[in-house]
Amino acid sequence: MHVVGSMHERKALMADLSDAFIAMPGGFGTLDEFCEILTWTQLGLQQKPIGMLNVDGFFDRLLDAFDHAVTEQFVKPKHRDMIVTDREVISLIDRMRVPG
């Protein structure tokens, strides 16, 4: 267990300790952490894989919103493609593996 003084410290520690990131169904805190690490990746601040475990289609509407942002040219397709999605944990992890 790591005790930190702020959400910013928590996110930075998670980024330092993680090999990859997987969002599972959750609430606003999950979405906040997911979008922040996605933004860090977009900005080149981190290069670790980002996944979304889309259990029972939980994230379908959010993924539709991301696709809409691409269509409206607010998000580049290459940035949308940073998100690896799957409905099964094993196949998600397999798809997220970085060669090497």
C-alpha cells in the first residue's frame, strides 16, 4: 500500500509503478485516471500500453464518443488507436503485449 497526499501524486505513482494500464468498469474516478493517462500518452509523457476491459459492453457509449470526437476532428485517429479494447481480460492482455 502506498499513501499519497493528492490525486496527482497517486496518478504519478501509478504511472511509475505500472507496466501498462487497463480501465475496468467504474465511475468518474476511473474515467479521470483513464483519460489522464491517455492524455499523457498523447503528449508523449509515457509510452506504456493502454487498455479498456469492455465487460458486457460497459464502455460502448464512451468508445462511440471517442469515435465521434475523431469524426469531428477533435481527436486524431492515431490517438484514438492508442486505446486497446476487448471484452475478455486474457485477449485484452495478449493484444496489449509489447514485443521485446
